Amino acid sequence: MTSEGRTASGAPRSSAVSQSSEAPRAVRLVGICLKPAQPQAAGTVRGLVKWLGQRGLGVLLDEEGAEATGSPGVARAEVAARADLVIVLGGDGTLLSVARAVSDHPVPILGVNLGTLGFLTEIALDELFAALELVLAGDYRVEKRMRLEVRALRQGVELARFLALNDAVLTKTDLARMIDLETRADGRQVTVYHADGLIVATPTGSTAYSLSAGGPIVLPELEAFVLTPICPHALTQRPLVLPESAEIEIRVLSRAEVQLTVDGQEGALLREGDVVVVRRSAHPLRVIVSPFRTRFEILREKLSWGTR
């Protein structure tokens, strides 16, 4: 794998390798995870299984892929534990779900977009086999994406623990009320947010809910927290970027229930006095970077920058 110039596909290669990247690994067993309820993708999955088999590679299908093709399948957690590479066919929601199943396994993920936007699934469907050719040749880069360890505490007792790739979001449950969230970083008070909620995002998650709420875009190879208030009462409470070494504590001061949602897919109900502790997880997610376009090309394409 080269670190400068252009890839075998002709796409530009960065002249510097990020500290968050790591060397490729040998691929012998490939896991395939499919977005649920995608019968139209059955042909794609069957073609992919055949293509991999012709190259002497073993294949593990998740339960959704098995349902679409009528083949045997296993749970996603088993796919993550056994495979040398996981191909995700779907959108960002599917990749977030697979990331949760991956847990602390160091398997790299190749995200293939079957939807429309897809910041996490960087590879287009018509680029799939070209991308795999590069992966099997070792001409690819794995980027280690920071994740969050999220803990919900009640009177010092842990209620729940989550691993998040995108964000942890605290929001109001009552339609007409704002909530008060006392926020600290490394034990020092940041502020009390009087708002509809608060988003704690990773750089990967900075292009998700945080961006919609007015937060900044942070390149995913960086490691930092983005705190973005949702519709704050004080307009001077703006998004804040904190170093990845910080430990963030958010205490619920409101009497109304507060919903904690992690990566938009799981969470817990909180009440007055409960605390959410967020820190950098020791288990980053390994994502294969698109060999066909730069990070800025992806942003221009997904966000329609420069179009009229």
C-alpha cells in the first residue's frame, strides 16, 4: 500500500497517514451484513457471495442476508467475532447497528451505501467489487473511529452502559417544557443548559444530529467531543469542542423525565438527579476509507456544497 500519490484505482492518496489509521490485515473469512427488509438486494448478496467464493474466501451471512437469499445465517455478533472483514450493505443506520454488534472486536468494516445520504457507508454499490479488489490486494486504509463509552447512573448505581459511534443525546419527553442539564468536564462546571436537549457527539457523529442542530463538522480522523445544545434558551450557548481526554458528566436537574438515546437506536429513561457519564471508549471502530474520493469530495457530494 502506498502512502502518497494515487491508489491503484487512480483516486488521490493522502501524502500523510493519519495517526488513527492502521495497516491492512489478511482476509480469509468475510462477513456480510444486510439492511433489514431489503429483498431487492438478494441478487447483490448472491453475486457477492459467488464473487468471494471464486477467490477462495469463506463467507458468513448475518440473519438479514440469510433471509434475503435463503442461505444459512448467524447473529451479527458472531459475524464480528469470526470474520476478518465485515461488509455492510445498507445505510448509516445499518452500519451503526453492526458497529454495536462488533463491540470490542478489531474487525474492519466496509460500508456500502444502498440508500441516499450515507456518511458512514462511503462506498457506492457500483464501486463494491472495485473496492474489494483493492482490499484483497492490500491497497486500502483502515481508519480508527473514536467511540463513546456512555454510562447512566442513579444515586451512583449504574443503570445502563452503551457504546456509541455517533452520539449520546439527552432530550425532553414533555412537549411544552425545556430541561435543565448541568454539564461538567473533568469535574469542572461547563454550564447548565436550559434547552430542548444536549448532544454529545464524536467526530464521526458530527455530521449526524449534531450538524442538524447547528454543530460543527469535525473530520472523523480527529478525536474530540462535540457538545451541541438543542434549541437552547440562551442563544449564547453555542456548540463546544472538548478534547478526547475529557470526562463529561451531565446531571438531570429537571423534574420531568429525560430520554437518553444512543446512536438513535437504544437508550434509557432518566429522572431528576440521574447522571450520564461520557468518556472516550478504549475500543474504536475500524472503518475502511473510500479509495475513490477524498474526505472533502465526500462532504461536497453528500452536502451539495458548491451547487446552485
